Amino acid sequence: MIIFPAIDIKGGRCVRLLKGDFKKVTKYKKSPLDQAIEFFDLGFDNIHIVDLDGALKEDPINENIIKEISKINKAKIQVGGGVRSLDRIKKLLDFGVDKVIIGTAGIENIKFLDKACNNFYNKIALSIDVRNGYIALSGWVKQTDILATDFVKNLKHINISRIIYTDINKDGTKTGPNLIDTINFSNLTKIPTIISGGISSINEIIEIKENKNSNVEGVIVGKAIYDGNIDINKLSEII
């Protein structure tokens, strides 16, 4: 199982949101680049990066930061946030990004998602962000009436490398992940699924890792690391 430490970037800084609310932002002292270097030095080869400015405003002002992080030796970075064109995908991949995450654009336009997956084989991840089971778009501010469990049926013939399933009501809360819904969702598809939202302890990560009855490929850990609820050194021991 892959453990993805998370770096959310807003205005060039490391931040975390509470339940995706841009009015409830916690800012951290370390720069995104310094934080990424620390993660890699501890042995985390995979990092999850979200450009929040891109997600909210389609404004790639953090592009140079992502480019610098991509230069770190042996880094496997998955990056999302406002990716809505093939040109943008190519640019990120040219930086050295391992996988590009598509969210809103892929859900609103299946043909675009299919084309991206065909043009950039095994390089496209799909972000499915849910609130009470229903998909939310555009930086989580646009709520739809589309059930994630219904939408995943449309993906059978699309070569998506992985799905990142985020429970918005759990994100940033450190109250534990929504394991039941996420695992049930993962078993509806053959596409490897990443759990995101609510992780609060190493024991939760071990529980996910030891669960053999799911299609879960990994877990994203964010606020619990930054706030010290999870000792990053101890976490590195179970990679």
C-alpha cells in the first residue's frame, strides 16, 4: 500500500482546509518545497499535491513550485487542481510529475477524460470528491446530485490509473476516514482506489493496509501530519 503525504498549496504556501472550506485555512511555516524534501528524505517516494489556486480559480500561480518539487530525485508526485486541458497535462508531465489528477473536467466531460487517458497512458488519476455520497466539483463549491457509486459505472472502459476518493465531510477533521463508504466504492471498480479525508492516526493507516477485502491502493495523509497527531518518523517505518 502506498502512503501519500499531502501538500496543499495556496498562494505559494503549505495550507490545509477544513472540509474544503476556503474560509477555514490553516497556514504552515514550511514552504511546499522544504516540506516535500523532508518527506522524500524520510523515504516517502510518493507525494500528493493539490494546487488550491488552480482548483478554485483555474490560476496556476504555483506552477514554479510544482516544477521545483518535481526535480527532486526519484520523486513520484501526483498533482491536481484546475487541470482542464490536454496542454496543461502535458506541461505537468514535462516537469516530471508522475501522475496528473483530473477532477471537475473529467467528471463533467467523460470524452475529455477518455482522451486524456489514451493520450497519456497510465498517467491520469481521477479525483472523485464526495459530500454525503454525492460528487462535488470546482474546488468542492459546486454540489451535484450525482452519486459517486453511479458515476463509477461510466468508467469501465477508460484507462484511468487510479481514483482518489475524498470524503469532503472528513477532510481536514482528523476524525478518522470514512472506511465503509470508501471500501464499498472501491469494490465497485477494478481501478485502484486511494482513500483521502479524515486520517488521524497510524493505527487507521495500519487497518487500511491490513484490509484484504478492498481495491484500495493507498491512503493520503495531510493535516494529522502537520498538526503532530501522526509522528512522520514513525509513519515512515510502515511504508
